[in-house]
Amino acid sequence: MSSLTQQKINQNPDSAVIIDNSNNDAARLNAESGASSSPLAVTVDVDTLFAMTSSKSFIEMGGTLKRNAHATKNEVWTYFQVYNEKKFHTHAFCVLCKSDVSYGKTHSTSNLEKNIQRKHKTEYDIIMAERANKRLKIHAEISFDATSYKQKLLSNNTVRSDDYQECLVKWMVNSYQPLSVVQSDAFRNMVKALNNKAPVIGEDKIRTLLSNKYYDTMHAIIKILKGKNVVLTTDAWTSISKEGYATATIHFIEPQTWKLHNLSLGIFKKDGNSTAVDVVHYAESHIQNFNLTYSQLTCVITDTESTMVAAGCLFKEESNEAGGCTEWHG
């Protein structure tokens, strides 16, 4: 590839000419005989040229960057810039991993978001948190105005897409349905029988809806737990297939009503052996995801299995080092 030379063509900014002397047998024979020869010219598009080189970015090929001033609504653009040059317009530059990501001539941000999700989890969580806060704010505003808002009845057969999607997500979560259920003929026939104008939702769409619901719920719980003292119950176990799992549940009493609340922070598959250090590590990661600290954690409760007893003692040590006063009961 070192023998390839790129030349720009003004007439077609989306393509380039590659001058290839490496495999030109006629050029080699002419050179040996002293005759003049012309190199072989091949026209390729910019995407092919990018794939043929080892460059991570069109910057190395003379590209210059700018912010996408027309795409401020999508949080993904916080971490991407676009090229000034028209021939590079099918790619955006990720400022985190310093590489180009193709987003086509339609400029769909799906690939850009996938790049953030796969390679930059912290930034992806920030994006999802911002979206969750926006949705919660809109939902609160709608709920506040619900008593004075009257919607005109268009048809007895119309279905609001947002309402249908919300009910579908709740049903799937509460009944532990697989993602593939939305694509089964039996499910779609049932929905169509109930209302033939209900929108058709595929597996990719429901995956996005469930992900949004997870972040909405997580940030709603964060607001609920802010400033509250809580108790943590945790456990870890190994399944019959030798896979390890850990869980954490938060308990707290609402001061105004004295009502006891219980919130499961999740059940997570874990790596490694079920040691005390391992159990504490996973439990701490759960509570940190919900912005809880040892100063709020008044007590940790486990069973009396030896590993969990050791974990309980370790919880107290970690709390003391962090300035908390967490107790342990087992």
C-alpha cells in the first residue's frame, strides 16, 4: 500500500484517484525497454479509500473539523464533530477515541450512539441520564396539567403511540417476557384484534424502550433516595450451573408517613469466586449507581453463611474508612 499515491479530483469531491504502479505489468515492461508508460488510474470513493488505509481519522488526510451546529437537540453530538470538507461528509469524528465513525449520507446518528455505547460507557450513561431527566420533567408537566387538559375525541379506534408503548413495556417487565415476544405472530394478531391501528413494534424498538425505561426508573429512584438514611440487605450465591450472582435491596422509612419502602437495585451476574471482598465490591457498585454513600447507609444485613459474615465485617471497615457509621447484622 506504500506504493499508492492519492490525487484529488475537483469534479467529484466524493471520490479520489489512486495511482497504482505496484501491479502494472505493462509499466514494468515499458520501463525495461526504455519506452514511456502511464500508471494505472483507478477511481474509488472516500469510504473505500478510508478502508484501504490504516488511518483512524480523515484528519490524517487533510480533513478539518467543526461542531455540528444544526444538531444540538441530540446529546450524542456533545462527543462528535463533523468535517468541513464535503468529501468526508459521511463520517463524524469522535472526540473521545479520536477516530471516525460512519453515519452515511442520511446522517443518521444510530451508528454514532452505538459507538458511544460500546466504547464509552460513562459518557453513554450521561447521555441516557440527560434523556431520562427530560422525559421525567415532561411527564411531570403533563401530570400537572392533566386536570385542566381536555383532548378532542378523534376516533374510538385511535391509539396514542406513547400510551401503548408504556403499557407494553410495563407488561413485558412485570411478566418477564422475552424481547422476541413482540415479533411473534400470536402477539401481533392479538394486538391487531384489540385495535387494528395499534403501531407495530419490533425487537430493536422494544430494546430501546426498555433501556429508556431502565434509566427513567433509575433516576426516579435516585431522586427518591436523595438525603435519606437506608438499610441494605445483600446476598451472593452460585447457581447449579456454577454461575455467580449478587443482589442488593434498599429499605427506608418515609419520614412523613412512616411507611416502609423496599427497592431492589438489581440482580447481577458476577465474575470470580464468592469471596467477602467480591460480595462487598458488587454491593458497593450497586449503591454507587444510585448515588448512595456510607454516610446514608445505617446498617447492612446478611445471612450467617461464613462468606457473608466476613463480608459484613468488611462493610463496617469500609464504612469507617469512608467516614460512615454503618452497622452490620447477620
